[in-house]
Amino acid sequence: MTVVLINLAISLAVLVRLYLRGGTRNVLVSVAAVFVFFSFGPLINLVVGTSVYEGIVTEQIPRASTGFALALVAMAIGDLVAPQRRTFDKARLARPAKAYELLPVVLAGLAVYALFVVVSKGPDMIDLDKLERLALAGPWHGGYLLLEAFALSMYFIAKRTRLTRNVYWVNAGLYLAYCLATAERDFIFIFFSLLIQAQLLKNRAGSTRIVLAGVGFFVLASFLAAARQSQDVSMEQALNQGSITFVDTFVMNIVPHYVPYYSGATYLDNLLGVLPSWLSVKSAPSLGEWLVSLHAPGSGGGYGFSLTGEAYLNFGLPAIPVVFFLITLVHRFIVNRSDRSDWWTYLNVLFVATLMYSLRGDSLQLMKVIAYGAAFFAVCHLLSSSRTSGSPPDSDRFTAAYGEVSTDKHDRSREDGDRVIARRTWNLSERRERCRTRVQGVGSSSPGRVRTGGSVSAAGCDAGPGDSG
């Protein structure tokens, strides 16, 4: 137990270090906290003497906990190598290039599907276990959850217009009802990721909302897990939600003693597995199927997998910090661009949610969701019409002219007012320039002539809204 306690202390120290480097606004704090909960939860039960996740190989717990600590240390190093930006400019997202007319249609379709399942099958799901609920939900269950992840990640696009915003929230409510009916916890990661992105754009160093939301989601996830397993809700049950310890100890118990290292084969297979089934040449079973075939052959259930377990399966313990360091760099690359365009905002929300979910999955899950999510955004973007040219200036010129968004809460309201004035001034200047262009066109066809009455003179172009007459 000494090794476990040392690794737990190291992991908690990493969490504190990440928090000191940006508060809850540092996205890695939330990701690392989820990882600590999923990995060390059962070990805390073991330390205090309560029951642990069934199937954990106790002899491999010290090695597994060392892998967890190495993963978190690698995330902390990645945070130092690629620091997160301290300020984000939400004004850059104020003038969209596209109208995204397809988005409300997709949201409405998803809402109708969720309503149909909840109303027609929801009452029959109440007394069923998880597998029976999924069977009753139908063959479109997985595809529906995936599309909802994409559509809900478009929140910062949907909120711009009243119609799309209203349809979005109706769909979000029905999606929540659907997840509760089927005992799915997918919504937790999407909604939590949206809160994280909202806090980034508000430029606040810390927020109690993130902490309260995390606690609320933890409690809700515990209730759903208990419902899935027909158990009573307790702290012991809540800490056993993470299957990472089971997966890692099982893998470490058989690799490389009975099964050789895969030497990167799973990553190559998973890259091929991203392709659609009619294009993919992947023939190897998924890591989840591989685990079931060894641990419980013939079982209809699933255990998922883990990113740490996959790294160990391929190259051993040293691979775990390498994989998590690379993931951290990719994650930080996306986060630091999350205010540059609709694409980067959407991708950051989707990537953070998928990363937290994939901690109990594998690289295929992470890569496939991001790849398909990119295709979903591309369709919405390409089938949307462009905004008119007379809309407000793009953010780069506007920010260069009028400065970055202040992070001082005492200056924010005054600066918001200054930005409104600046935006109006810009629009007035733009109208004057168009006016002069028209007058010059008239002058070139009729030299020396100044139009009056219903026309506009060059001098009149410089008059403000209240200067006419």
C-alpha cells in the first residue's frame, strides 16, 4: 500500500500544481481530476478497507498506480512545455462567416427521435438493467449518441440566433431525458466541456460553477451507475465507477508474461479503424473485445479499456507518460486556438469531452469521434450560406484597433461599453466610405456637378447621424 499512497500523493500534487497555473480555467485541471477519479477511486476503497471493482488483480496494483502517476506527471510537463493562453477574445467569434442553416434542422431531427424513444419506450425501461435498456432503445442508439455529441458541441454557434438557440435547448433537454432513460452518462462530459469553454471565453481565473458542476455530475453519475448495476448509492459504489484499475492490472498481469507487447500494432489498427466499415481493412478485434475474450469469454457485457492500458500493452510502462505527454500537447494546441473561429471552438468542446470519456476507452474511440466530428462540422459548414459583407469587421482587425478583452472584472463593464462605441464608430466609417465611393462614381460621369435633393454630396458623407439638415 505504500507505493499506492506515494503515487496518490504525487497525483494530487500534480492536480494542485495544475490548479496553481491557471485555476479551474486551466482545462487540464478538469481532465486530470476526471482521470484521478476514474483511476484512483477503487484504490481509495482498497486503502480504507472497502470492496473494490471486481476483477482487479491486487498484485499489480502498485505497478498500475505508478502508471497513473506517470500519466499525470506527463500532463504537468506538457502544461509547462505548452502553456495555456491566459486571455481569450470572444469578440473574434462575434462575426461568423457562415449562417449554419443546417444546424437547427439536425437539432430538430435529434429532438424528435429522442422524444419518440422516451415516450414510447421510456416507461418500459424503468425496471430493466443496462443491457436490456440498450436492447430496447434499438439499433440506432450508438449513432444517436454520437450525433448528439457533435450537435451539442455546436452550442457557441447555435446561441447566435433565437431559433437555433431555442431548438438547441429543447434538444438538449430531450437528450438528457433519453440518457436518463437508458442509464447513459455521455451527457456529463459534453455539458461539462461546454461549461469549461464558456469559462475560457469569460477570461476568469477561477469559477465556483466548474467545481459545483463537477460535484453535481459526480453525484448524478453515481446514481446512474447504481441504476445500471441495480445497487444502492454509496461512496464505496461511487469510487468504484472507474474501470481503469481493473483493465490496467489485468493487462499488466498477462503482458508480457503470457502475451507479448504489441509494439504499436493497436495504434496502427485503430488508425485504420477510423475509416468507414466499407473502406476499412481493419480485421483485428477492438481492445474491449480482446479484453472480454480473455477475461470472460462468451460474456455479453463489456468493460471498455483505458488509454494507459493500451500504452502499456504496446510498449510497457515507459509508454504511458509518452502517450499522455503527446495527448496533452495536442489538447493544448486546440485549446489555445479555441477563440479563433467556429471550427476551433467546436473542436475544443468535442475534444475535451471525448478525451475525458476516452480515458476509459482507447485511442480508436478518441480518433474516431474526432474524425467523424470533423466530417459533421464540414458538412454543416459547406452547406451553409455566407454572411453578408456589411456585417461588423472581423475580430483580428477589430482587436488590433481597439485592444484585447480585459481580464479585470472591474474594467470589464466599462470596456464592453467602449467596444460598443468602437463598433458603431467602425460601422459609421464604413458607411461614409461607401458613400464617398458612390459620389466619386457620380462625379466621374458628370464632372463638376454636385447632386442634391435625393442625392448625396461628398460633404454630406462626413455628416454624422445627427448632423444632417
